[in-house]
Amino acid sequence: MLAGLHAVIFDLDGTLLDRHQSFERFVRDQWTRFARALHPVGQDEYVRAVIERDREGYGPRKGLFAGTVAEFGLPAALADTLRSDFRAGFPGACVLFPDALQTLAALRGAGYKLGLITNGSVRMQSGKLKCLSLPVLFDTVLISDAEGVSKPDPEIFRRALERLGVDAAHACYVGNHPEVDVAGARAAGLRAVWRRDPFLPAPAEADGVVEELGDLLRGIA
């Protein structure tokens, strides 16, 4: 799958970071912290409503808590409190997929350059990376907010390649979103590997599919 390549570039949420588990973990803890303010809404009700609006991170951010608070007839001002709590606390609730660190270490040991491209705000995404101790594992990290351009725009992929010192023909991108990651990387000339995601449809085309990150290691020295 990685034959002939010099660099592997990764997506963060849903690819290295188990975002579904991380988000559910955070929301359950949030209900516990704000149980009195959220009364009489039960924990499972609250978790269901927020996860449904979150849409695996692709739902409108502004309506995430405002819509949930409105659904349950709670004071509108509570939405700002919950949103601030999310911004401050979600990075610390994030967890990686079990084989993420081992896979990154093995790829680096095999001589691959490693990059990361993630869409999102600098505050949120850099907070996740720091809490997960990830920055030191990559040769370059690009956050869309800092770059002024987001996936699937080919420009952000080109910038990553330039900073890694490799051309598109010798790099691949690994991501879970069929359009933002897979189609975006292919449009920029990279090989694209889909990290299968049970919450997203399969891409129309991909150069490889992995069930787990460790599958990337098949066939490398």
C-alpha cells in the first residue's frame, strides 16, 4: 500500500483520534458536571441530543448546544456556558485509536516522513494535539484555521508536500472522510487511503482502504 512512497500524511479527527468515543465521553462528563442546570433532562437524553446535532463533528457548531437547550426548554443562556465548557474541556477528553502511536512510530522507524493536516480552529485542534502529545511525532502539522485554507482545497495538501520536501507522486494521505480527505487528496495528486469509518459512506474511489491504522504497515520493511 505504501510501496514507493516517501511520506504519509494523516487526518486527525476520526483517523488518528477516535472522535466518536472522545465526544461521547466528553458529553457524558459534561452532563455530570451540569446535572443540576440540565435537570430534568437525563444523561442518556442529553447525550443523544448533542451527538445527533454534532454529526460526528460536521454539524453546525453554533447550533450544537443552542439547539439542544432549546429542544429541552432550558434557559437559553445555558448554551453559552455549555459551549465554553466544550471549548475548554474537549481537547482533554480526546483519545487516540489504540494502534495510532504504534503505527506512527513504525512508519517513522521505516524512514517515512510524517505530516498531519486537520480542519478546524487553531485553539481546538492545537489543544487536541498537545493533550495527545502528537506534535513531536510529525515533521509538519497544518491546521486549516492557521493556513487560511481548508481540506478539500488542493492548496493545503500542496503546502504539506512542500514542507515535507516530497512531491505528490511519492506521498499518500490517510483520512476517514470520503470527500474532504480522500477526494481532496486525490485531486491534489496524492495517493489516498480511506480509514474506514462506520459513520460515513465509502468514497467513490480510493487507492487503499484500511480497517485499522496498523493495516498501513503491511509490506513495509
